[in-house]
Amino acid sequence: MQYSYFCPCPRGLEAALAEELQEIAAMSRTMSVHNQVPGGVHCSGAMEDGWRINLYSRIASRVLLRMANTSYANENDIYDLVLGTKWEDWFGIDRTIRVDVTAVKSPLKSLEFVTLKIKDGVCDRFRDMYNQRPSVNTRNPDIRIAGFLDARSFTLYLDLSGEPLFKRGWRMETGDAPLRENLAAGLIRTSGWKPGVPLLDPMCGSGTILVEAAQMIAGIPPGYNRSFAFEKLNQFNKNAWQAIKSAVKLNTVTDAKLFGSDISGDMLVMARNNLRNAGIPFEVPLKQIEAQEVKPLVEGPGVVLTNPPYGERIGVRGNSQLDSDEMANAFFTAFSRTLKQRFAGWTVFLFTADLGVPKLLRLKESRKTPFFNGALECRLFRFDMVAGFNRREQAKPQSAGDRAE
């Protein structure tokens, strides 16, 4: 039997997710990838394909199985659709449930009331059939049900993932404002980096970019060591799921060419712990050093990909007498000089919500890709560090401001 799936993702990563889903579909004879829409990608396939997406997708936030769809005029239309859905085919009365609703341009005034009507529809269905109803658990439910409203139609989904897919199960510690894992994976894919190409994160924090890249190198699927909501559905077949996981081909790695550094020793401890928890079978060299002091540890070109700090996070812990703007100017001036002098031939990607970073670096980006980190609008800036930057810098006459530095 074929099912329709919707895979939401961080905004800006729809094309990357569609490309990734095509790669997952190549493992299956029954999966097809359909259209991209703002915030996700539609696809279809057998029940096992939904499981496979949960296992392999680094970019999707969830895998939602479409249960029903209708046009609506009011909340009662939604209730009727939910009440008529055969929930008893999917899960038992002993399972706890949670309902979440999102909407775009819906004329209905209260999403909370819509959520309540969906919950009532599910519970009334069970009560009508068995004179009992499932319990609601908003914190740790067995079953998550999702509703989506646009201006005219309502779509009802069953969430096959449970916890969001960016929760891989390895992250035990984080610093301030960590990247979500699926966003980090999307940035890596957007950069064009492939295993075998040197990759450096000079402001690695708790190591999210490094862990995602390391799992790609090792061939470890992002969902390899976690559980999913579909395991609690009536349709779950443990042997079939085990066969999908047994088909995973892990890679033997001799030279990962993956490197990280950070100014904070505490962050590097977190990064090492996260790499270990993620099952990375090789050593990732991590060095405590200021980003403006880094050097390539391999010959030839590579990729720098990092999420630079902002505001006061730029300052060295402790005794800076500069305000945050002065610190940012001083930091990016020094970091730009390092990139020009030491990373000729490399491609540099900086992910930031500060759209003035190219100006601070005194570099012209070759590409800027918009993304959203939650509600925060960001850019992935690409800079091609062509050979000869340093000679041009040295040849330029110094201004009085430059001489004063």
C-alpha cells in the first residue's frame, strides 16, 4: 500500500531536503519524491519508506503520514473528519496522544480550539467503539497527531517520528545558541562539501557541524541510535525494521580530514563528548585557539564552515575593555586577514544572522543563501579565497586607520 508523506524542514532547506529524499528513494522501489512547498517536501511510498526516511534523513524535522484532507468552513468540519478517521487501525486505546496544529492564512480565530476539536474527535471515536478513550500526554506522548490549515483546506497527519528528527540522541551538552542538528546538516549539504574534502570549523562550539560531518564520513545514519513513534503503531513490524537497519553500510575511515577549534576549552570538552556519544569511530583533532590564529592542517584546498559567535560571545572570556561592536570589528578584521593569508584556495562558509559580516570581513561574498534558524532570518555566506589575496593586501597603500591598528 502507498502512503502520502510530508517532511517539514527548516525554511531555506527545501531544495536540499528534496535532493536528500531522492537519494533515500534510490534505496527503495516504492518511494517517490513530489513537490517542494515552503517549509517542506511531499513524497509517497510504502510504510517502510516512512521508516527509512526517519532513519536516513539529516534535514527533515519530522515525517508526517497524511491521514485525511478536507475543505472546511468551521471547526465542526474538522471534527467530523477526525471522528470519521479509523484511528483504531493505527494505535490502541492504551497509547497516550498529543495534538499539534499549524496554520497559514486560516480564517479560524483560535488554533487552541481547533486542537481541542481534533483531540475530541480522536477520543470520541474510541469512546463510541470501546466505551473508553486514550489519555492525553503533552510532554511525552506515544502518538502525535498533527493538523495543518490553510485558507481553505485542512490536512490531518500522523507523526511517525515522535521527538523531532534533529534530536539524534547524541547531544548531551550544548553551549549558548547551538545550531540544530538538521540545520547544520543542511548547511553542510548546501556548501557542497563531500567526505574526503578537508573540513575545518574554527568556531566549533559544542561540535554540531563536526558531528554531522563525521557521521556522514563514517556512514552512520542520523536516526541509527534513537527510537521513533512508528514503533508504537499497530503497523510496526520489528523484523522489517531490523532488516532496514541491518542494510546500513558503515565506512572504514583512515583519514577523515575533519578538524575543529574553539577559543573555549569547556566547549571543546562538550564537542569531544558529543563526538563520542555519536559513535564516531575516528579521532577528530580539536584545538583550543582563537579563530584568527588557525592554520590549515592539510595541504591543498578545503572547506571552512562555521557559525561565528555574535555580540559579546566574540570577546575572549574575561577582561576585554571593548564594547561588542568594537570587539566584532577587531575580531572580523583579524579573522579576515587569517583567511586571506593562510587559506588561499579554500572555500569559506559563514552562517550568521548578522547580514553585515561581509563588510566586517572586507570581503565580497560569491554567494549568499537565505535560511531561517527558527524565526531568525540568517544567511550562509560563501567566500572564495583565491590565491593572491595576500599579495593584493600587501600592495594596497595603508590608510591612517589601518596604520593605527
